[in-house]
Amino acid sequence: MLATVAMKPGKSRKLAPLKWSSWYLTGLKLAVGLLLVLLIVLFWLLRQDEADEQRSTLIADVLWLEQSISFHLEGNAEQFQQLANDLAKGNHRNALFELRSQHLLKNNPDLQQLIWLDSAAQPIALQPTQKLPRLGFGGLGDEVQSRSIEVASKLGKAVYTDAYRTADANQIEVYSPIFENGQYRGALVSVYPLNSILKHMVPWWFAEKYQVRIIDGNGNTLASKSKISNSATSISYVIPFDPPGFGMALQVAAYRSNINLAQAMIAALIIALAAAMLFSLWIMRGHIQSRIAAEQALRSAHAFRKAMEDSLTVGMRARDLEGLITYANPAFCRMVGFSAEELINARLPINYWAPEDAERAQAFHDAVTEGKAPCEGVEFRFIRKDGSRFDALIHEAPLINEDGLHTGWMASVVDVTARKYIEEIARQQQEKLQFTSRLTTMGEMASTLAHELNQPLAAISSYNTGCLNKLESGQFTADELKNALTKLGVQAQRAGRIIGRVHDFVRKSEPKLAPCDLADVIDDSVGFMQAAAKLLSIRIVPEIPQTLPKLMADRVMIEQVLLNLMRNGIEAMSHVAPERRRLTIKLNQVGDQMQISVVDLGPGIPTEVSERLFTPFFSTKAEGMGIGLNICRSIIEFHHGRLWVEDNPDGGCIFVITLPIISP
């Protein structure tokens, strides 16, 4: 409803919305509030009626259950007393007891055991025959048993005991006295587990509706039967459990009933109508608040995006379908040294591309346009505005607008100059570490190498002395001197080969892949380790086929790995029996790979150690640095192979190396 509002003279008149009067709003609020109160009262009344009806039904069902159980127990008590009377006057009493008790146990599954006691309370016969926990056995209640027998003998009728606890459940007993010619001759004891009474006497439909418990005078639960999936409500009823009495009672609690779906739906519809009424009052206000919130969210999102773009260290650059730059974030501008104004609308080739990379850059952008951009990105050399250069890694992805249309490409640019420098330093450190490992290996083998070198030197000295002696004596022939000098030369060559082999092994050089015969590498490695193995009486057994293909590898690096693994195997067998000291080096071809196995018969490697064996600085030796096996694995991985350890079925362990066969 609109009305005109008077304005000052000279001013135009305009319409303004009238406000609703306060009484109208107040009345509407009161009406909605009253509706909600009536709904709550209606729900409460419905729940009260339902609870009263449920309680009435519960009481009727409890009375029926109590009468049913009492009738059953009293009927059993009469049968027990009849059996007791028959035992007092019948012949073949044991057979009679066995026959009648089996019949009673079969027809009364809630009954656990029948016991025939003499006048001294000692069992004459049991059915079933094994002794089960009860009052009179094992000191569980001899005093209670004596009192029950005394009461039964005086009253001349069946007597129930109070409930008692066994290892499995709470139980009661019924004592039926046996009189012969007026004299007390014993008692027939019937044992009832309370859980068994509930299990067999409470019907399934009753347990579906109620939780049934037998409680003592203090409210403690002696036995129960319930449907665990439901939870009992506060609606319950207690009735004395007599027989057996002694303050025991049956407590029955009703389960929580399901909510009436029709009532719930009607109430939900009424509440929904009330909510819709309130919503209609505030819908315009909600629209305005939503609009204000959306504008604020847009401003916040814009500020957040701007702050995020300004804080990024990764350069972001967008270009349209024609190759024109449409966006460059501050990080990218700082990276190349150009301002955003200088980059926007620039077209390839751009000033920050190195001249030598112009063709490759054009090819890369063409590949991106065709949707063939490499997932791992491409590295380029960029030139800053000041002329300095840096390495950049570029990833390109399609740029999709809010309508799902492809409008260009977004590139992320990362300056990887520092990373490449660190990788180069790490590579150099790895090479130094490998070189240090080779020197360490030679240091550990120094004594055995000296011994191996001493043999040809001693032979040279001996041949030299012999030649001098011949010359001084004057009694010699040319053939004798020639033969001695030839042998001297052979020993000199042998010493030279040993020195050359050590020199090649410890010489620091760049990793170099060249055609390599693994059989020769194994032979040289065995030659290195032969002297050390002899000192410990260890046989090195190479198993190498006659013809195997060559592959591309660094011979010295592979030899370094083999020497490390062979030395570990020799040390592992230093304390085993002499007949088991055998180190086997196997070489064979498996598919498109060469496989080397270093097999020892030592004590083996525990599982917890093998899991950390190749971890840097982990060592099982007191003086070890823990870098040998880690370096070995890095060398093999440099050759695109694998190194792992396995348990040897004959004892010890097997180090396995696989190298891909890459033809020279």
C-alpha cells in the first residue's frame, strides 16, 4: 500500500511505502506463537494418551506372564513332590529316579538338574550325572542348603531357596522332602537357572515388546531377557515373583514405541505452514540482506584473490586464443623484470624469450594449442629486462570461462635456477661420496692388496738375484738367462696389472656409460677379493654363462657395488663353519635384464634390519658409517636398475642386482 508524503515547498513530491502498524505485527506474532504452543500441547497430549495405553497393556501382560510362570513352577513342584513320594515307597528307586528325572528334564528345558539327597544331605544320584555348580557343591552354600532341608522336612512340602550366584548365572533350588513311614529320608533337589526360566517361559512376542528382568530386594538384576536393539523406556511395572519369593520380583519395562508417522507428518505440515508464514513476513528483508552479503562476499573474494596473487612466488601468465597476453601476476612481472602494462597484449615472440629458444618456444606453444602440452612441463631459458638469464619451468593448461568456453591458456612459471644449482651440488656431492666409498674400500683392502702385490715383487727379486748369481759365476747359457728374464717380466706385468686395477678403481672421474661385459667386471672383482677371502678360508665361486650380451654401464661403479656386496658377504661368513664358507656370484639373463646375485651362507639378516638396510647412516657394524649399501643402491638406480636383498633358503642372504640391457 502506497501513500503520498508532503514535501517542503519547492521540492517535488514522491511516493514512500507505508509501514505496517505495530499492532498488526504484534497480533501476527502472537498468532504464530499461539499456534506453536498448541502444537506442543497437542503433541504432549498424544504422547500421554499413548503412554497411558501402553502402561495399561503392560500391566495386563505382566500379570499374564507372572501367572504363567507361577503356574509352571507350581506344576513342576507338584511333579517333584510326587517323584519324592514315589522314591520313598517304590522299588528299584535308582531306575525310577533316572527314568522320571530324564522325563522331567526333557519336558522342562528351564530345569538344569535333579539331585537325590539322602538324610545326611549327600547325593545318591544326579541327572544329568555331572556335578554342576550349586549350593551344596564346592562350599557355595552348605549353610543355606542345611536350612532349606530343615524347613522342608518340618513343613513336609517343597521349599524354594533364595537366589545364589554361580560362575555362569544366578540360580534357585527347590527342596522336596522324602518321608518314609513318617521319617525324613532325604530330599529331591531341583535346580533352576533364572536366565533359563526367562528364556523358556517368556514368549518371543513378549520379548519383542518388553524387557523382562528378575530383581532382588535391593533392585539388583538377577536375570534378564531383552531385545538389545531396542532401549527400554521409563514405563515399567514390578510384581512379586512368588514362588520362589525371598523378595524377588519380576520387573517388565516397555520398549520405546515408534513415532506415529501420520501424526508426525501432520505436525510437520502445520509447522511448515507456520514457518512459511514467518518466512513471507521477512522475505523482502532476506532478499536485501542476501544482496548486501553477496556484494560483501564479492568484495572479500576480490580482495582475497588480489592478496593471493600478490603473495604468490609462482608466476602466472594468461594468453588468449590468438596468443596475446591477457594477464600477468606480480610474481611473473618480478621474474622477467617487465611491468604488467608492457606484457599485456604482447604477442610471441616476447622480449623475455632467449633468442636461441625462439623456435623451440614457438613449437611448444603450437603443441599447447593442439592440446599436446607435456604434463611434466618444459624448461626454457628466460632473459630478464636487465639482460640476466634464468631457467624457468612452464606448465600450460586450458583457460575455461564461467560459461564453460575455452578462451585461452593459463601458464604457471617457476624459477628453477636455484633448484638446478642445488641438484648440481647434490650430484657433485654424490660423486664425492662414491669416490670416498671407493677409497674406503681400498683402505679396508690395503693389507690384502699389499699381500697380493708382494708375491710378484718377491718373485721379481728372486729372479733378479738368480740372474746376478749366474752372471757372477760365469756358468750360464743364454737360454737360462732368457727364461729367467721372461719370468721376471711376467711377474712385473702382473704387479703392473694389480697397480693399474687399483688406480682405475680409485681414480676420480665423471660417471661414464660405455659398453661393459659384466663377466669381466665380476672376474676383476673376484680378483680383488680373492686374497681377503683366502685369509678367512672362504671360497669364491663365480657362476657365469659362456655368452651373454654387453650393456651400457660405468664399469668402475658396477665394480664398486660388487666389491661392497662381496666384502659384506665375506665378513658375514667369518664366524660360520669352515665347510659353509662359500660366496657364490651368479650372472644370468632374465628377459631384457641382466641379473647378478651375491649369495652368502652367513647368519642372515633379521626382518627389522632388512627393512632399514639401505637407509643412509644405518649400519650393523660398530665401526661402519652406514653409507655403503645406500651408495650401492644409488649407483644401480643411476643405471635404471634395482638392488634388493632376499633370504637364502640354505641360510644367509642374497643381494640381487638387475640392470636393463641397453645395447651399445
